[in-house]
Amino acid sequence: MFKQLLLLSAGLILSASALAAGNQYTLGVKGVACPYCAFGIEKRLSKVDGVADVTVDIGDSVVRVNMAEGASLTEAKARQAVKEAGFTLSSFSEAIEPKDDHAQ
Amino acid sequence: MRNNCLTTAMLLSTLLSGGTGISHAAPNTFNTALPVPQGEFIWREQAVFRERSSGGPRDRDVSIQALASVLGYGINSRLAVFGAVPYFFNKDLDVTTPMGRLDRDTDGFGDVSAFARYTLYQHDFTGGTFRIAPVAGVTAPTGDDDEHDRVGRLPRMLQTGDGAWDGFGGVVGTYQTLQYEVDTQLLYRANGRHDGFARGDEARFDASLQYRVWPLSLKNVSGTPGFVYALLESNLVHRDRNEVGGGTDPHSGGTQWLLAPGLQTIGRRWIFEGTVQLPVVSKPHGHALEDDATVRVGFRRNF
């Protein structure tokens, strides 16, 4: 009984942690080919409301955007930010897996 | 004016030898067509050590130590503006005169340049881009053109400014991939006239290859690692003769082809770079001054 309660508590904690994590988006960006350029994209996307973190995987031309809790990113906003940085958005998708690894 | 591919460098070159340049990875001796993000600044500092000389009875040797500062700003994703100012720590002339060998020098701020670059054509693809961007700007006579020393007024080429408004324009092309970048520039500089003197107009064709030598591969590399590029830049420069009074100075201007190998380390916020520019072919008019060697070291900062 104690063991079941322990597992239930742990599950609830981890679920709450997963819910607290913001949405994650994966953007395909064309035109980026150097670190200095990548930073321009990071800067512009970081200025979008609700964006918590931006990571550019330059070798794959992919930008990962983590949102703050409760915030979401629209494709239009992402396209505009990438354009303002001087590049072209080629794909936009919301990551299925939550940001928090414990929730997996 | 790579991305902020600061268009840069061009400025420096324009200021110190007739080019213009700034931004991103970009060449070290002239400009690039890579973007400056909207609402963002790029800053570049470049220390320049330039040696020039001429033959003939005057046997002139000119040594220049300067710092060129460039600030770029993205008006929007296609239009960027740049301002550049050189500070000459020392401009030194050794020349043979009837009185013997004479050493003259000066220092101070030079002429300020402002220019704009507009991306006219942009083709982005995965891991690369191809862009064409016209550039145009002016150089204002902010430097001193009436400096004197114990002998009298310094010669024109030793003044930190030429006293005239100059205009320049051209086009820059950039092809960039994750492995390499090629930049080319055609630029014409029309020099104004002041106090009976006009520096000869200048036309130049520049090309640059930047090849990533580190990391060797981007496979299985996540995030954005720093790059190291090996550079090789080519500068073909033609200068008309200077106009003095109603005529021209036969010992001014000419054509020179220079090569500049170098290295560049590129991070997300910083670029550190250096090149040594050496002449390959020199065809001066008469005993005109020509470049012997120019060393450029500096950095660019992404704000």
C-alpha cells in the first residue's frame, strides 16, 4: 500500500512538472550557414512574447524554441521573426514530446 | 560590411585603402551581402598596419597605424546602414628632399563614412544562401586636411582627411554554405575636389574565399559550435591620377593586385580575424605610392 502511494505521488509530481513545461517548437530555417548568423535568429526569436529559450542546430538548419509556461508560438510569428533576422522559415512544427525528460 | 555578416570590412577598406566592409563572417578587406538583423547592431574594430612606398628620387616610405571602427544597424531584414571612422595613431612619411632625408608624421581622426546596403536578391536554401546587395555611401571631410609641422603644411597624402566629400557605390555578392563562403565586390569611389586638389577616383574588384577548417565535420554536432575559417582574399584596385590645380599628378594612382591570406574564428557573438595583404602585381603611374604590406587584425561583436 505504501509503495503504491509512493508511486502515485511520484507520478503526480512528474505529471505536474510536465504540465509546467512550456510548448516546444521546431523550425526549419533556410539561409543560415554560420554561427554569427545563427545568433541573429536567436536574438529575433527571443524577442517574441513567451519565448523562453532558443537553440540553433546549425548543422541541421533547425531552430528549437521553448516557450514559457502557458505561452504558444504561431507560425506567423515565427516566420516574421526569422524574416526580420534575414532568413527564410521553411517548416514549423510543435514538438510532440514535452520539454521535461522526466515526463517521458 | 557574414551575417551581420557586417558588411563590413568594406568600410575599413574604403576608409583606409578604398574599400568598405563590415558584418558577418565576411571578408576582412571588403564587404559582404550577409544580413544584419532588423533592429540589431553590429560593431567592428580593426587595427590596420599599412606600409607603402614609391621609387624615384623622393624615395617615399609611408607607414600607417590606424584603428577603424564600424557600427552597423539593421533597418529591416534587407536594408542595413553603416557608419565608419578611422583613427590614425600615426601616419609617417620618410622622404628624400633637397635638405636631405625628412621624417614627417601626424595623427588624428580621419574622414567619416556612412553607407547603406540593400539586399536586392536573396535565395536561401538549407545550409546556405546566395545574395546580391548594392551598396552606396559618402565620405565626409571630417579629418584634418590642413595639418602643419615644423617644415610647413603636410603633403596631401599625409593629412588625415582630404577636405572633400566623396561618394562610392557598387554591388556585393555572397554565396555561403556551411563549408565555405565566397564574396565578391565591385566598387567605384568618386573623390571630390577641395582646395584645388582631388584624389584620383578608384575602381576595385574584390573576391574572397572563406573555407571552414574547424570543425572538420558538422555531422552529429548539435547546437552551434564556433567555426574557424581559412581566408584568401583578392583585391584588384585601380586609382586614377590625382588632380592638382588644372592638371594631374603624374606620380599618383595606378593599378595593383593584392592577395590577403588569413584566419577567422567565428562564434555566435564574436568574430576574431586577421589577414596579411601583399601585392602580387603593381603598376603605379610614375613614382606613385603603392602598397607593400598591410596587416589587419580585429574583431566583430554581435549585440
